[in-house]
Amino acid sequence: MKYQFSFQKVLDVKEKEKELAEQEYESIRLQQLEVQEKIEGVKDSKERLLKQYDQVNRRKVSDFLHLQQEVDYINQQLKDLENHSHELHQKVEKKQQVLIEKTKEAKIWNQWKAKSLEAFQKRLIKEEQALMDEMAVLRYFRKV
């Protein structure tokens, strides 16, 4: 007699949901890391630009205005990226909560399957023992 979990399809669905939640979480985390790298790159370019700004000895006012425009542009990029990073951080937290919920659900179903298997095995052992007892009784009465 082979064991078959009666809710195996539900368990499979829960496992797939968990895997999908993991993939979504990893995807959004990857996006967050990419944005962080972009932020670091923009900060580095801002640092270089500010060093150029500091090293100016005798330049025209137009050069200063141009550098100021570049600094303003970089600051705007940085602000946009930080806003995007904040949004991604919120999405990561939501996806993490979904992943935790899906993991709990899958774990509950897996535990139920394990308990069901254990009950099946106990019932099988009990039936086997009853059969052995009956065979022993029949042998005893045939000898007598």
C-alpha cells in the first residue's frame, strides 16, 4: 500500500506560490542594488565635479555657471534616484512580508503532510500487527 497525500495538489500550489514570491523578492532586491550602485556612481561624479570646482583658479563666470548647472543636474538625479530607492525599499519590505507568509503556508502544509504520513504509517503498522496476531491465533488453533 502506497501513501498518497490527499491534498498534494494544494501543497504543490503553495510551493509554487512560495517559489514565485522568492523570485519576486530577489528581483526587487536586485533592482534595489542596481539603484544603490547608480546612486554611488552619481555621488562619485558629483565629488569629481566639486573637486573641479575647487581647483578653478581663474575661470570665467560662465564656467562657474556651467559647473553650477551640472551640480544642480546631478543633485536632481541624486534626489530622483534616492526617491526611487525609497520606493524600492518599500516594495522589498512588502515582498518580504509576502514571502514570509507564503513560506509559513507552505511549511504548514508540509507539516500536515508529514503528520498525515506518520498517521498512515502507524495505521499500516497497526493493521500489519493485527494481521500477524490473527495469523498467530490461527496457527495456534490448528496446532491444538
